[in-house]
Amino acid sequence: MPVLISPSLDEARKELVVGLEARKLVVMVASCSVEYSGRTGSHLGEGERLVIVKGDGCILVHRGHDYQPVNWQPSGCIIQAHANDGTLVLKAVRPSPLESLTLVVKEIQFLGSFVLQDAAEFILHASEEEMQRAIILQPDMIEPGFKILDFEKKVPPGFVDVYGVDRDGNIVVIEIKKDPAGFPVIKQLLEYLKYLQAPPGRKLRPMIVAPSIAKGSQSTLAKSGIEFKQLTLQKAVEILQKYARSDQQALKSWL
Amino acid sequence: MPVLISPSLDEARKELVVGLEARKLVVMVASCSVEYSGRTGSHLGEGERLVIVKGDGCILVHRGHDYQPVNWQPSGCIIQAHANDGTLVLKAVRPSPLESLTLVVKEIQFLGSFVLQDAAEFILHASEEEMQRAIILQPDMIEPGFKILDFEKKVPPGFVDVYGVDRDGNIVVIEIKKDPAGFPVIKQLLEYLKYLQAPPGRKLRPMIVAPSIAKGSQSTLAKSGIEFKQLTLQKAVEILQKYARSDQQALKSWL
DNA sequence: GCCTAGGTCCCGTAT
DNA sequence: ATACGGGGCCTAGGC
């Protein structure tokens, strides 16, 4: 875990090269200027920043404020460090789309390189997918008698989240949102409808499943003939947990 | 610029509290577990990570790989550090939407706190806005005789990027994209058209200005009656530079 | 490779 | 405060 305090640029370059080679995490606090060129371009004059280089070839330049890095390059870059004219030049090139990030480092306060032991799995609960799973596991939460025919069903403009049939044989076309549903969802659903047909004598029932409807979209929804079924992430998670439990019980009763 | 190597949790907590108080940048390499709860929730078991806390109240937890942080909280959070049961607990609460991030730190390899001197301005070149400016500065790059009537013109579903008239008095409705234009742009433009009318005897000419058309959208575009005018970011930047130059010349000739 | 959709997206701007 | 669109968005999944 080498840590250098106010190293010379050449000491830093050596440690950086070693760190890159070993695919370590290198963290640096340094005064630098930054140029980006690729899909567009950017310029940032000299100033002190936090620079992070990761083993998978991504680089982040953070200022003293803001959530997002001011400049960066995602994973999969080729990163090189050169001495140049009394400065340390860090270059990160992304092959596709071809773009490059160049840091000219003038002075380094701190440089450390680390190997992070981290085997933990990251688990994210509750997303649109969980809502979809909840509906698929327990279709009658939409309404009694509702049956799933398909999900992620392909139509030319995209994918229908859930596609099913109600107790009267009408086709139900469901678009799921985990956030309050606004105009775009309504448009998207109406677009899908153009490519779907109900059997003779039956109807198409477009339906939005979401925690709520965005304020400004209430009236549009009413006019559009789209139904709304409330489902919060929390309720979806509860359903999934209930099923996880009953799955376990089903398993136990089998043994 | 205090830097602690393998500090005790209590030493680290003290330095962290001082750093937070002073709104410094605190960087930490530590073994920790992370819980997030808010719009959704997440869990990450123990492992070594890079933790960044900035003066504006944002926090980032980075693993040894990936561009994006595994957990985070954006600016404007209330961040606190407590000792708890032989661990150091870092909590970041975001008021709206209400959500919280909790790190339980077991062991610290490194902790540094920094004040970053950074007054530089960040300049990003060439975006959709640059393309719009290029068209506005030199309307006849669209076609000879084209005149601007308005831009960012409000229609119920959104804003028309550029709104103008051709040499024959037909209304040209332009939607600009910096990336290859696909289905969504076509839909958006057609949506806008519903709320626009040409003068009697004139036509509405919907037009997409973009570097290219997405492959799958070629036929849709053809059927839709929308025209396509190629403009790359690069060409837009050239036009802007030309005008910058001629502005300077105009200025010089004035003096 | 391109295209589509989702994200704890974040972020600014206008309402 | 909420809604809407843009982003060097990034990232994952299909084709």
C-alpha cells in the first residue's frame, strides 16, 4: 500500500506505472489541467483535483464539489503516464467511440495505490423489474381473473412490459413505471397499441401500472382511454417476499 | 493536508468530523459494508472500497472497478460520523427525496483530507446547443433562402428547436439531434406538427437536422414525410468559429 | 457493431 | 416543489 506525500513528478510517474501495470487502484490529489476530445471536447484549466485510476482502465477526475466527475473515461481504456517537459502527462484513450482524455499534472500532493479486497455481491432491491416480477407471480393483483400471455413482448417501437388477457378475453397491454407516470409513458403505450389487435369481439385494454400519475398527465390519461392501476415498489416487494416464503413452504412440503 | 495510514477508527472519526466541519474533501480507503434506503434500497456486504466525501455534502463509494460508484448520495446531504459498537458509522441523509446511505466501517487503510484550490472554469464544446447556434447564425446552411422565425418555440408537447420559413413561404419545423436520429425523434417531431399550421396555401415542412439517421429508422423517415438535413457537430463548430472570426473582423473594422 | 430501455440516473430550467 | 429534456450520460441486453 504505497503512499507518497508530495512526491516529485518522476517518483509519482514510476509509482503510477507500477500501479497501472498491477491493475491497482491509484488515487491522486494533484494540480492538473484536463483536455477531453471525442464525441465532443472540453477544456479545464489548472487546478487541484482528485484523480482516480482503476484497474479496469477507467479514470475519474473529481473537483472539490459535485457528485459527478468533471472529466472521466469509462472502463476499457488504455491509460499511459509519460514525463513531458517538466510535467506528468496522463492519457486515457477509449477505443470506441474513439476519444481521449489528457491530464497535464504539474504538482502532486498525494498519491496512493491500493489493492481492494472486495468479493461482496451488490444487491439492489426493487426496480421496475421487481414490479414486473410481482405482476407475473401474482397476475390477479392487477384484477381477478387476469392471466399473463407474454412479457417483454416485441412490437416494432419497443417491448410491451406485460401482455395478458382479462376474464372476458380482452387483451390487456401493461406498461410499468416505478416513478410517477407522465406524458412519455402514455405516448409510448399508445404507440405500442397501434401494433396490437384484440381477437374479434374483444377489446384492447391499455393499462399503466405505476405508483401514481404525474400531475399534468391526469387529463391526458383520462382522454386517452388508458387505465391506471396503482402499484408501489413497496407493495411489489411485499408480494415477492410473500412468494419467496410460499416457495420455501412449497419446497418444504415437497420434502 | 492530514494523511492517516491505518488509523484507529477513533482517530479516523475525529479527522473525518474535522474534515466534514471544514467542508474539506475526505478520501478514505476502508473495509466497510453499505446500505442504501430510499427510492429503492440496496445492500453491499463487507469489502474494501474507496470512499469520497466532498465539502458540498455528497458521498461516493467506489469499488476497485467500474466507472460508476456502487453506492452514493448526491450533493446536499447531511453527513455524520459516529462511533458505534467498535465500528465507525457514516450516514448520509438526503432530504428530498428522503433517502439515506449508511456505511459501517470496520477497518481503515488510509484516510486523507484535502482542500482543493481550483478556480478554473470548465468549458464543454459542441453540443446540441452549438448546432442550434450554428443554424441560427447561418440559416441558409439549411438551404438558400431559409429564414428563422423563432427557436425554442413552445408547443404543448415541448419545444420546437428551430422554427422558420423557406423561400416559398412554407413553414419549416426543425428538430436537432447531435447523435444519429432514431424513432423517438421522428415521433417527437410528428407530435409537434399536430400543434402547428402553415399559412393558407403553404406547407409544413418537418425536418430533422442530425449527423445521420439511425439505420432502422430510414424507412420510417421516408414514409413520415420528414426531410433530413445532415449536420455534424464538427461542421457546426466550424460555422461558429467562422462567425467568431467575422465578428472579430466586424469589431476591428468598427474601430 | 448498432439500437433500445433503464437508472437510487444527475442536472438545469421553467412552470 | 414538480415536471421535462439533455447528457461526452453509463450500462445491460438483443440482434
